[in-house]
Amino acid sequence: MKEEIIIAGFGGQGVMSMGQILTYAGMKEGKEVSWLPSYGPEQRGGTANVSVVISDKTVGSPIIDSPSTVIVLNNPSFEKFEPLVKAGGKLFINSDLVTKKSERIDIEVIDIKATSIADKVGNPRVAGSVILGAYIEKTGIITRDSLITALIQVLGVGKNHLISVNEAAFDAGKNILLENV
């Protein structure tokens, strides 16, 4: 199994952290991984994206031309990356912030009101974790346990207080996906 993922949004939305969490989780499970960040000089508030590859086989390149999954957190990211999703791939959209709609019929579009759901679990800033919960439920590329272990590693000791709300966000994302099946 191989997943080529692009996660994109504004700086400050946790795009890089989402990519790191997926990458570390894949490493924990003994998979081959790559993580390639891209962001402008603005960082917080500017656009940012990260390419992640998780595979059972050696990763030849971290460059992704036709991702199997794209996660978009804002309109500029939707406009840039929606056309790149390969046929049969998945497009996860934070529909609280992305007003554009995909007209493609050759991909699966998963609209999630991630910011609203994150607000209900206690912190609107964990919207990315809501989407990651839905993503791992949909793809099965990594386990929830690996995701939690990676989250702890990425957050570090100084942010332990954010672990429980992120766990709740992962579960809420998984549950919203299951409710819509």
C-alpha cells in the first residue's frame, strides 16, 4: 500500500504538524516515509503545504505530482491542489473554510466541517486532527495508536496539555466519517 498525500492551507493551521504526525506514525509502523514541506516567507498566515509519502516499499522521491489524497484547509489550496488528485483518489476538504466545490466525478470528495467539530471538542485549532482522524479511518494507512504516539512526539513535553483534545478530535473525525457512510 502506498499513499501520496498533500496537505495544504494557511500557515498557522497546523499543516506542517499534520504532515509530521503522519510521517512519524508511518515510521513507528515500520513503513517507508518521506516528508517535504513547502511554505513561503510569510509562514503564519501565508500558504503552506507538505507532501507526505507512506509506503510498504522504498520511497523513490518525495516529490508528488499526482497525489492519491489531498487535504485542503483553505480556498487557495483547493484551487491549486484539487486538479492534481489522481483519478480514484480522495480530496478531504475543511468545508467550514473552503467555499469552493469540486466538480470532478473521478475522485472521492470528503467534506468535513472540521473547524466546527473541533470547536465542539474544545479547541477550534485542532481542526487538522479532525481531518486526520477521518483520513486514517478512510484509508487505514496507519493506526490510531501510531497517530497518538506521533502526536506526542510532534507536540513535545511543553504541549502535553493538548494531547487529550487532539485525541478527541481524531475520534470525532473518525466518527463523522462513520456517520456519513
